[in-house]
Amino acid sequence: MNRTAAAVRVLPVVLVGLLPGACGDDPTTVDPHLDVEGFAIFEGTSEIYRYLLDDGMPPTLALTQGVHEVVFQLLDHDGDPIPEAGADEDEEHVLQITVGNPDILTWSPEPGTDPHDWVEFHGELNALGVGSTVMEVCVPHGGHCDLDATVPVTVTAP
């Protein structure tokens, strides 16, 4: 067999061997994008709220009037906290909270902290008045919200 014929027979085998890497199916490749699938709110060591996108409509967050020092923890698909990224990763998230009626509820990020964090956000939910409102929670990334939820909030008297 001449060299050209041998090359024609070997070339398809070589190309088929290269296709998985060319198609992005390499299992060693790590996607640096963290999938935010929900969040939990902690007051002290107690979890006071949890929502995952797969759960459907967000449940109501029930608060009593007063200041609640809380931590918003971003969750993965399994409902587990997303771990802090390593120092060599540049993935960070921003938590945006907009309250429908600021006479009932306000959100204040912890003073003196960078509003950009990896996966955990400290601040105060100040339940000012009795009533109901909504809290729009958005974790923007790449021009859209990776997490976008409208959380109903009910504030009652202490």
C-alpha cells in the first residue's frame, strides 16, 4: 500500500479521536460559571427562609416588626450553599434587592462591606410597618438575572 492510501485510511481514525475535545465534551474542563438556583436567609444560626427555583412560586417570608440582621446565602440546584470560589477564580455575584413598599420593609447591606461578594450577603431587613409587600431578589450576571424571584413578605406586630 502506498503512503497516500495509508494516510487516507488513518486520517478518519485520527479525526474521530479529536472530535470529543473539539466539541467541548472533555470531562476535565471546568465551567467557571456558578449556577445560582436559590437562596436561604439566616438570622443568627436559624434559617428563616428558603427558596429554590424548582419549587415554583416563592413562599411568603414572615417577619415581625423590627430590625432583622440576616445573611442571604446563595444555593445550588441541590439546595446546598454554593462554596466560596477559590482565589484564582473571578466569579462573583451581586445581590440586588428591591422592596415594593419601603414603608413596610427595607433592605440595607451591612455597612462598610463590599456589595460584591461571592455567595453570601450580610445586611438588615428592617420590618417597619405591619402589612404585606414584595421583595424582588436578583443575582445579576452577564446582563441578566441568574436568580430572579419575587418574594411575598408579610410583617406582623411583635
